[in-house]
Amino acid sequence: AKVMALPSNCLETFSLVIPEALALGIMPVVTDLGALREMVDWLGCGYCFHNEDVDSLTVALENALLEYALSTDALEISAQNVHTHLGGERYAKQLDHLYRKLVLENKFGAE
């Protein structure tokens, strides 16, 4: 697949579908709502359309497909950002840091 469409009305706080698509080199096309738009903006890659607007969705899908070949650099950069900022290793290090801090502050209780 070259394009992934996510026509959601849900104001999700964090959609893993977008980083997963970008990590696979798939261009996301998402509803212009909440965290979906924020994720596309933050990662710098993807297209948004107006909620429940078929014409807007059609334009976004057409643009994503027509410009896909021109977007390979942006997809690669976004995939690297997903790995760097959202990858499991960084997440595990952040959790480890948090737990160690809580133990040192004696807020977590080490028994």
C-alpha cells in the first residue's frame, strides 16, 4: 500500500496507526481532527481532510497518490523520526529513568 486512510471522528490522544504507517513507508491521510492532525503535523508527513467531507477526502487521497513518488524523502525522514522519538528503546529508557527517580525520592517504595 502507498496510502493509508483514517476517516475517524474520534479525538484520539495518540494514534499509533500514523507512526506505524510512516515506519512502513505508507503515506497517512487522516481526518483533520485533534491528535490525528497534530501527529501528521509533528511528523511532517501526510495529508488531512475535513471530517465527513467526501470531496476533501478525495482531494487528499489524489494528492497523496500523485505526490507519493515526490514524498519518498519526507517518508524516510518521518520514519526515522518515528524510530528516534517513539521507538521502544527510548521509551524503555524513559520508563527506567522515571522509576529510578521515584525510588530515589522514596515515592515508589523499594521493598
